[in-house]
Amino acid sequence: MSNNGGTTRRIIGGGLSGLAAAINFAKNDESVEVHEARKDIGMQFHPNYQVLLKESPETPASESGATSYLNRWGLNPQFQYKDAKKFLCCTQKRDFTISLKEPLPLILRGGENSLERGLAKEAQDLGVDFHFKSRPKARPGDIMSAGSYRTDMAAFGAYYENSDFPRDQFLYMHDEKYSPRGWYLYIIPMDKDTIKVMNCCSKPHAKKVKKLLYKAVEERPVLRDIIDGAKPTGTVG
Ligand SMILES: Cc1cc2nc3c(=O)[nH]c(=O)nc-3n(C[C@H](O)[C@H](O)[C@H](O)COP(=O)(O)OP(=O)(O)OC[C@H]3O[C@@H](n4cnc5c(N)ncnc54)[C@H](O)[C@@H]3O)c2cc1C
């Protein structure tokens, strides 16, 4: 008999929250079902690296890597990530590079080899049952992990062929002119030949986010030097 009084634990939404819950319930010998609205896990994002911040500044460096972090939450997935060691920081007025004392994990989200797919595999191995294209009506006892319904952020990204941008670096630019209000633009190397420039702004400026990205690439010398007149090979957002 399962530890949930013989009933099946239903989890609605197969993102990070739902998958982490599914794994931990399954480890507690519960029978678990994950209901995911899309046709597969990891389809809510185009493949994209996202930053994993450690829980607290006091967490020692030896325990702040991506794997240690996830292990502390009872998770042991196989997935793709890379450690950034340099941070090119661009404010409205100046640009400077910071060498990070501790590497900052950049986690692959969405698609093949993503954290979501790794967690789904771990859950499947523990016997969790997946239902795709499934949006059941919640009933008492269900775990709701369907993500946020609303966000203040609009984003647009462009991929460029580029093998010169250091693979252990990321760029973060905070310039109100291109990323209003209070948002940012960043560059993350995707693979050995491609970088992704992503611009974010608040919802009321959503219609301009794409135009502002190209304007920033044209106008800010630090971006102009990196992109060097190349045309995007793809876009997202
Ligand atoms: C552009 C962008 C950049 C980001 N960068 C970072 C970052 O650098 N670092 C960071 O920590 N966070 C970042 N985030 C936020 C982070 O991605 C989210 O906080 C995280 O994905 C939340 O996980 P979740 O499981 O709660 O929700 P989600 O990842 O949204 O997963 C929810 C899942 O539920 C499914 N679903 C929705 N409705 C239903 C339903 N009715 N029935 C069944 N299934 C349903 C969805 O299809 C989805 O698979 C970023 C987000 C965006 C959009």
C-alpha cells in the first residue's frame, strides 16, 4: 500500500516544481501521477540557459554547485549545465568584467537534456506515471504546480553565430534605454558557435522589446563589438 493512504497523489503541471514534488512523493513510496498540459515535458521554454542562484550567501562554495544544490532538495537528475566564471556587467554608463569567486551555474531549461527532462527521467525511474495533454480539474489533495498565470515581463531573443564570445562568460546589461522599466538584456553562449542575446522589458513596453534589442546591438559599443554586424540566425519570443 502507498504512503498516501492508498490513493494516488496527483500533480498538475510538469515544470520544475511539479517534477521535484513528484520525485519526493515517489521516494516516500507514494503512487504519483503527473498531469502535464503540453505534449511533453520541457516544452514551456525554448531551450535556454537560466541562472541558478544559491539559497544563501552563507552556503559554502563547496556546496553551491548545481548538483549539490539539487541533491539538497532530494533530486539527482542528469542534465546539461555549464559554469560561468566571468561576468561582463554593463550599466547605463560603463562596462566592466568581474571574475566570479565561485562559478555561477547556467542551467539548460526546455528541450533535450534540460533540467526538466532529467527530472522527468528520474521521476519515471521511480515509477511516476505521466499523462500528457492532460489538464484535469483540481480536486482536494491535488498538488497545483501549473506555473504563473501572469507576468510583468516581455522577452525577445536573437541567436547569432559567434565563437569568439568566451564560453565561460555571460553578459548582463541594465540600461533603461533598451530594457524599460527596470529589466535587462543578457548574452549567454548556447553552444560552441552560437550566442543568444535576450532582451526583457516590462509588459507595457512589450511591442518595442524586439526593436530595442536590435537598437542596443547597433548602438552600444560593447554589443556592437560582440555581434560585429552579423545577422541573427534565429529568434525567439
Ligand atoms: C525568459 C525567462 C527567464 C528566466 N530566467 C530565470 C533564471 O535565470 N533563473 C531562475 O531561477 N528562474 C528564471 N525564470 C523563472 C523560472 O523559469 C520559473 O520560476 C520556473 O520555471 C517555475 O517553475 P514551475 O514549475 O513553477 O512553473 P513552469 O516552469 O511554468 O511549469 C509549469 C508547467 O505546468 C504546465 N501547466 C500549466 N497549466 C496546466 C494545467 N492546467 N494542467 C496541466 N499542466 C499545466 C505547463 O505546461 C508547464 O509545463 C525565468 C523565466 C523566464 C520566462
